[in-house]
Amino acid sequence: MSFLEVNGLNVDVDLGSFDRDNSDIQTFSRVEGLSLEGTLYAAKREWDFKAPWEPVEAVSLAITGWVKGRGHYYTFERVDGATTRFNKYSTDGGPGFDSQLTSHATSKFGSWCGFLLSGASSSVTVTFGSEGRYSVSAWRASQASTTYALHSFVYDGTTIKMFDGASLVASHCFAKLTAASGYLSVTLEARLDGGTSSTSRFDGLMVVPYAMSTPQLAARVARTRAEPPFPYVELDGDCLEDLTPVTVKGFVASEGMTQVTRNGTVNARMLKIQLIER
């Protein structure tokens, strides 16, 4: 277990800057008899620290987007378990897939997943993509298999790279991407990587406005439970007094360059990170 992990990704921490604060959410006031009365609703925590990263803008944007829960995340869970209310929308209330996508009970995480009949496709369009970096990462399984595999597209501003898990591959057939005029269209397709039509299931689809790193993809592969709904993320590690992870909202500010050594680089970009318990 690392000292601090966000959605399973080890985040380097400048321990000299690390601080944890407890905040009681409460209401107290004087009543008619002049005694102080009230209610303590919850005890919430906050973690503040600085994290050094390589002085490369793409790396800084990737860790910032990861910690802040930027982008759209599709769990394909039904809203309340009802068969007529399948959720095709992202967890932040963002854009949804078209009617070709239905639900299926054999998911990677949770109870339900997205389902396409052999040869079918379903699309969603988000308001980023052509002007910068982006990533599309989803768990996929054929109807004949209960084993899901993580497949991803990562665009670094120049080249689209494709991954099975965290390993580079030559091609993918699970989706088509079209980036133009400030938009990115993602079309899920019921095909195997060889191109053969095959009924397919999808779970945990992320469409994010940054180029996911190999460690970030590896963190997704290693997960045994779904990530929290965006824009929230999961905090875990030895920094917690809990035995289970905590759902938090992440905030990030850049402090510019500083003289610390990071992977052999003397100068690094320092990020100020704040995680607040949901």
C-alpha cells in the first residue's frame, strides 16, 4: 500500500507539506433557556499537500484531471434498479448514449452494464477533443465471456495510441472516435478486435480531456471495484486511519517550477492538492 493513492494511482507527496484537518459539520445556538443546543451532523476530513511532477505540461494536466475527476464517466447502472430506467448518461449528468445501447445484468462492477447486439453501435458526443488531448477507456466483454478487459485510446495531441490494459497494441475495434470543431464523438461498436461482429458489453467507460499515462491505465486495470462517480475520486493509502477508502473531491493548483528531484529531473512542477471528504 502506498502512502497516498487517488483512484488507485500512487501520488508522490512532499511529506513536509502534508496536513490533515478534521472539520465538524454542525449547528449550535442558544435556546430559550439560554443553554447551548444543537446537532453535530458529521465529522469530515480534509487532506492538503504538495506533489512534485515532471516539468511536462501533459503530465501535469493528466494528474490534475485525474485528481479532480475531470471528464465523463459511464457506469451504465440503472437509476433505481427498475428495468425501464436504464442510465445512459455520465455520472455528472453529462451527455448520454443513443437508444441502440441497452442494459445487461453481467457487469464488471455493480449490477448493470451497457449492451449492444452483434453489429450494432451507439454514440455519444462530448464538448472537448479536437482542440487538445483526450482519452477513452472502457471495460469490454463479449456476450459469450464473463471476463472483461480494459481497452483504451489515448491521444497526446499528435498521435492516437491504443492499449489493452496498460500495454500498447496495434489496433482496436471496440470504438470509433471522431474529433472535430471542439467536439469528440465516441461510437461504441459490438465487434471483436479482429473486426468480427459480436454482441458486446461495456462497463466503466471514461471519456476525459487529457492523455492518460501508463500508470493511470495500470491503476484502472488493478481495480477490484468501480471508481466513484465523477467528479469525485477515491482516496486510499497509509495516510488514512480508515481500513477502507474514502470518497473525496479533489482540487489542484499549480505552484510552478521548484528545485526537487523527480525521476532524475532536477526541476519539477509542484502541484498543490486539496482533497475534501464527500
